[in-house]
Amino acid sequence: MKRLQGFIAATFITAIVAVGMVGIGANALSNPNSVAVSDSPAQAAQATQATQASSKAVSEQTATQIDQLQNLIKQYQSREQQYQTEIKSLSQQLNDANTTADQARQVLDALQQRGLIQITRDGRIFLRGG
């Protein structure tokens, strides 16, 4: 009887191990991200060279993208400098226009105080006959 129990236990454990091995093998076969098996050192060297070439191509592509981005940054900085210069120029023109307007206002106030002109609320200007 003990022999029969031992035989049943051994068969059961063997079946569990066999199912596990079949499951792992099926998973390995169906995995799309697997690496090709290499049987010789030459194949392993070829795989390493292919990986290095791929890495080098990615590195060159990244370097190209970095160069392109640096060029864009330089273009944006140049444009910003142009805009800053234009803002300064327009600001100076605005200051000059404000100065001219202030001077015109002072002249009109002086003429009105002397009684030579009269400025109505709606902005019309009348000359006084003298």
C-alpha cells in the first residue's frame, strides 16, 4: 500500500512539474519580445554588433535632434532680441509723442489763459476777435 501511495505521489509531482515546464515553454514561444537564440559565439558577436549599431543610430538621431533644438533656440533668441529692440524704439516714439502732446496742451492752456482762444467742453476751439 505504501508503494502505491509513493507511486501516486511521484506521478502527481511529475505531472505538476511537466505542466509547469510546458506552460513556461509555451510562454517563451509566444513572447514577441524575445531575443533570438544564438548557438555560437559568432552569432552572439553579430547580435552584439547589431545592438551596438542600433544604439549608435539612435545616438546619432538624438544628437541630430539636439542640434535642431539648439538651432531653434538660437532663432527664438534672435527674434526676441529683435522684438526687444522694436519695443525700445516704439517706447521712445511714444515718449516723444507724449512730450509733443504735453507741449501742445501747455500752449493751448497759455493761449486760453491769455484770452486768445476759448476751448469748449466738446473740444471745439474758438478764436477771440480782438
